[in-house]
Amino acid sequence: MEKNDPSNFDLITYAWVFGLSAMGGVVAFMQKLKNGHARVFNFVEFIGEIVTSAFTGVITFYLCESAHLDRILTAALVGVAGHMGSRALYFIEHAVAKRFRDVTPK
């Protein structure tokens, strides 16, 4: 079985990835509130921010593990990606597209 298989990570690893990225989502939502871009009692928007942040954090974690980055750097990147939310997904999407576009035979 491959070391970096997603099913090989323990529950505590996923808990800290989810927790860090979710905290990034909470901070992003609080900034939106402060700037008037979100409503105070919009529970659906808040949950959407958390889910997007958690997904982004997990994807970032997988990318960091694949690149064999240091765990402290990985944790920092997971938190930042969680805060970025959908902007991080956009960045990752374009980086992957560029990478595969550059290796496609012409």
C-alpha cells in the first residue's frame, strides 16, 4: 500500500487539517462581516464558507504531502488555503491546468 494513500492518514491528521482550514474559513467570514460583504445571521453563508475552506484545506494537504513538504509548512499552507477558500481553489485549478498544458505534446 502506498504511503500517501488518503486512506492511510489517521483521523487525528484529518481533524487538524479540517480544524485549521475551518478556522481560516471563520476568519474569512468575519472579515466579510466587517467589510459589509456578509450578513450577520446568514447561517447558510457561514456554513458554505466553512465547507469550502475545509475542502480547500484537504486539497492543499494532499498537495503538500505529495510534494513531501515539512509538516509545519503544510499546516501553515492549509490554514492560508482555508482562509482563501474558493480563491485558493481557483489558484490551484489554474496551476494544475498550466502544468498539464505545459506537458501536453503539440
